[in-house]
Amino acid sequence: MRRYTVIQIGARMRYAVPAFLAQAGRLERFYTDAHAGDYPRILSRLPGPLVPNVIRRLAGRVLPDAIPARRVRSIPLWTVWRRLSGGAIEPDMARRVLRDGFGEADAIYTVTTADYPVVAAAKSRGLYVVHEQFECPEDRAIVRAEREAYPGIEPLPSRRDEALYLERHRRQWNAADQILAPSPFVREAAVRLGAEPRKVALVPYGVSDRWFAVPARTIPGRVLFVGAVGLRKGNHYLASAARILKKRGVPAEVRVVGQAPERLRGSDLFSGPVYAGQVPHGDITSEYACADVFAFPTLSDSFGLVQLEAMACGVPVIATPNCGAVVRDGVDGFVVPVRDAETLADRIESVVTNRALRAEMSANARARAQEFGWDMYRRKLLAALG
């Protein structure tokens, strides 16, 4: 079986990929940016004013015990500098990997197109290359179309940057021996844009077991959204649905948890929901526990882990087709078309006003989430990696 060098910026999926490979005895090295192990424990306990927020956030990234410290390579000082200066960390990471080499690895696992120099070096040495397509490659085009439809809300990306974005993806796909897609939405987009179908394997993400233990404290009529607020996430359609429900006299409160820029919250286009802002990570479970239904009207998401977290907590989900094939329409929630506030409002009303339907969907949602459990993700991932 292949031994992998994994290159990953950030704590994506709670470092699941390197942890699973380490557990299977197949992790050669794990390259990442700063994490909690790079800092003395006392640093995270100092009063807030004495520690920059960027360091406090990085110190909150705890590597799983499954990943041996001797396998980890990080660049803590460069990470802090880049985060403070607003720069990208990926080029620094690529230079570190190229300087160190690949050890005894015969394969690499990448999640960003910024490390193409590493991919090229690996290919020249005969290593097997796996690229995880963690975002939809049509995302930029989808966002551009929405920003053009609602001018002045968010800045338009340059067409040159959009073309470079696609060029980098195609270059990565051509070099990769295998491409992992978390959803049919991503796989189909990659194939449309030039990825060889035979290379693209479908490996849906999983949800941590801890979400299944969250006790329900349901507030009838509480409609929850979790995530950064913006046009891509379809928050303006959720806001429109909230206004429709109010006009109908439906007893529903739409609550949005996540970063929401002031210019959006103050816009008529986004008026209607209660914007709670960001909450501490530990408090997110309470938000799910109180939700009656979870709304996820995103225009483009590779998978949307928040919908799985909600379902694991027994919350029915109303989502679009553009975030992973998780919700079964009419069984554990509803699937609604993108950009359709009226249908979104109809489905929310169906759930919050029909307690028997809500109870049935709640049980089905938890059972459905079990099919995407952590262990299931581990087995599917390792099977795909060969």
C-alpha cells in the first residue's frame, strides 16, 4: 500500500486525512501551517490583550493524537507572519516541502492548486499524486453571475483572475493520478471543465460522532443557518423567505449564525433574519440543539458539512442540490432549487407548522447522518487511496 506525504493548510475536517492515514500506518509526513503543538501551553492561557488573535486561533488547532509528532512538519513563524500581513501561506509551505523532499513516501495528497511546484517535483520522482477537489471549480463563475445580478453588494472578481483560477485547476487535474470529489456537484463540474472522468472518485465527507450526542432543546419555529453570510451562500434568498413567512403570519424566526459584514446586514436585500454573528465554536452545538429546521440555500458548496452536523443533531435540513447529495427530498428534509425564495419559504412553513412531519424528518435526518459517519468516511477514503 502507498505511503503518503500530505500537504494541508489549516485544520480542515479536523485533520481527518492525515489522522486516518497515520492510523493505517500509511502516513510518511504531514506538512501543515502552525498548530497548537507549535506553542507553549501557557501561551493560550495568557490574557487576551497579551496574545494576538491570530496566534490564539492557531493555538486552538489541536492535532489528533493519531498523528505522531515525528511525522509533522510545520512553519509556525512564517504562518504567524503571513496571517498578520494578510499574505498566503501556501508558497512558503511548498518551499518547505521541496527543501525537505518526500522521505520514503511514494504518493502525495494535496488540497490546493497553489502547491503545483510540489506536484511537479513529485511527478518527476515517480510519486503517485492525489488531489482533493475540496471546492467546486465553477464557484467563481457562479459567484460572478450572482454579483452581476445584484451589483454593489460584493465586489466583482476580475475575469483574468477567474481564468487563472481555472487554468490552475486544469493544470493540477492533468498532473494528478487521482482526483477526489466530495459530491456529485463537484465531480460533474470538474468533468465539465476538463478533468478526465476516469480520474475522479466520489468520496463524501463525514461527520464527527460527537454531533450525534447533542441533546435536542428544540425551539418550535427556529430556522437556523450556520456559515459566513454572502451571496454565494444564498443568504439573500433566505432573507427573502423570512420576509415571505412574516407576511404569511407563519410563526418562524430565521436565525443566522456566522460572520456577517455590516454592509450586508444593513442592506434591504438581507433584511428579515436575526443575525447573531459568530459564536464560540463550543456554542455551535447549542445552536443546532435549539433549531427546528436548518436552512442551507447555498448557490455553491462542495459539500456543506453544516447540513450533516444539523442532521446528526436530529434537525431536518432544507438545502439546494449544490452542496452534496445528503438530503433526501421529503424524507429527512427538502431539496429546493437555487435562487427560489418562494419554494424555500413553502418548505420551511411545511416543517415548522406540521409537528408530526417534523418529528418524522428529525428521526430520518439522524439516521441519514449515520450513513456519513466518521468511520464511514475513513473507510471510503482509504479504499479510494488504494
